[in-house]
Amino acid sequence: MNIELIRAFVLSLPHVQEDIKWENDLCFLIGGKMFCVTGLDSSPFGLSLKVTKEEYDELIEKPGIRPAPYLARYNWIYIEDAEVFNQEQWQYYIQQSYEIVKAKLPKKVIKSLDDQ
């Protein structure tokens, strides 16, 4: 999996926006909240996602995955090795991150997204 394939999948999700933050990070957002972050240079590979509390401890034990800087306390992981997941797993974790963040949006924001 590479950044372009990940980007294509992320942008296929409903109501996703792209934004550049901190001058060099490509962020994907739902309702103005980040759910996926990667570097613009994408070399070396690196991507951060939000996971469930139950999965967090298990995933950070895997080689190529560590707690995400600044966001680990919110159950974000940083994936350093693109080969740590197969394509199906990548899609699962990206979709899950999207759903976790979307579920915590205010009802008014969710309604406005659904009305678009």
C-alpha cells in the first residue's frame, strides 16, 4: 500500500475533506475533525489513525506501529511500515478511524453532513 492508494480510498468516503496542517502534513477530515494524517513527502512512509481503545495496546506492540506523537493518549497509532497491513486491513482501519471520529461529532454537524 502506498500514500496514493490510501488517499484514493480515503477520498472515496463520504464528506471527507483534505487539509494541510503544520506546513507538511496532509490531513483528512470529517466534519472538520481529523481521522487520518500523513506527511506530504511520504518518504519515509508514515500515517496516523485513530483506533479503538481495545485495539490500541495490541497494535502498538506490532513492529512498524507505535503510539502517534501528541495523539497517543486519544488512541492514535503511527504506522511506519506500509507493509504492516494488507489492503483489506488498511481499508478496515481507515474506515474505522473515520467512523470513530464521525460518531463523536455534534449531532448538528452530522445532520448538516447528511443534508449535503
